[in-house]
Amino acid sequence: MSRLKSSILALACVAVSATAFAQVPIQTSGALLIVPAFGEVKQANDEARLTLMIEEQDKDKAAAASRVNQKMKQGMEIVRKEDPSAVLSTRGYYTYAVYPEVQPRQTNNEANKVRQPSGWRVGQYLEVKTNNLTSLPKTVAAAQRVLAMNGLQFGLSDTAAKKLDGQRIDATYKNLTERIAAIARAMGRNPADAVLDTIDFEGSGNYAQESAAPKMMRAAAMSADVAQVEEPSFEPGETTLTMRVVGKVKFR
């Protein structure tokens, strides 16, 4: 019986000690907290970057170049007529020699001869930047009567990007303050006792991803016939901007 009383007394002491320990508050005055936060905003794309191109192949280099120059001029006139607000810029003018294929039964002497080009491939690219997305299908269809579409990308204009960047910062800072308040309440502290010591906006400007340059299209020489082209269908989509911020918080 004495042993049972001793065991009960020991268990009671342990329970009292555990209760007393649990009731001891953790001191958080002067504590330094590292709080990460995130912000995300979305906006419909309002700008298109269209890449058009022309390529001609001929035994006569001058003839191929002449057709490229003529068709590029026609294509630019069509785009300007359909979309006067578009910004045009030409790039990537190239001229390549085309050589005949080596026949497998050729002798060594024949294979070692300096090969002469059998023709020339000439081409040029046209970049079109526009905010007139409503008329874009009509503009592309009209341009495709002369030029070929090599690529199309949608994004935000400079004005829209600046506006969205401000919204992104607001959303990120709001998320930071909400998380600080939640952490303070979890620690049994008044959120008003939290003092924001440092804010580190990480990743600012890193949301703009560089798109790969459009690949050169190795197309056959286009027909000189001007045919009607049906309007293509486009969905501009939207752009999502994100930001990460890290705040250092101290409790008074």
C-alpha cells in the first residue's frame, strides 16, 4: 500500500510540474521574425508581335532578290493600310547559295572539284507590333496574300505593364502584412506590437521572360499568284506577374 501511495504522489508531482511549465509564457519581446510573402496579378494581353517573312529561290541571285524586295514592299503597304497604328521594322535579310547534292557514284576527282551553286535563296523578315487586336486577324490574312507568317506572340504594352506592376507590388505588400498579423496572433501578440524592420522585394523585374527568336523558315519559293486567305483565329490570352517579398519583423 505504501508503494501505491508513493507512485500516486510521484505522478501527481509530475502532472503539477507539467501544468506549471505549460503555463509559463514564452517571451517574444525583441524577437526577430523572417516572413516571406507572395503576390500575383493577371491581365489580358493587349499587344501583339507578329513576324512575317518572304523567301525566294532562283538560279539568278538578282532575280530572287528582286522578287523579295518587291513582295516585302507590297506586304508592308498592305499592313500599313490594314493597321495604320502598327509599328513596322525589317530585319534578317539573308542570301544563301544552294548547291546540288553530291551523287554517291561520283569519283574522287569529281567530288574534290569546287562545287558551283545551282541557285540562290534570298529572304527577309518583317516585325509588326500592334495594339489593334480586333483587326489583327484581318491584317494577317491580308498580309498572307504576299508574305508568310513566321511567328506571333501576345503580351502587355508598356502602359499596361507599368500599371500591372503597381498592382503586383500592392498585392505582395498586402499579403506580407496579412501574414505578419496572423503570425502575431498565433504567438499571442498584438499585431500592433510588430515593427517592420526590413523589406526585401526579391525578383523585381524578373517576370519578363525572354522569348526565343523565331526560327528561320526553310520554305520553298512562293507562288507569284495572289490568292485570298481566310482570316486566322487568335486568342491573346493573359499575362501573370508574380513577386516575392521577405520582411524582417521585430516585436516590441
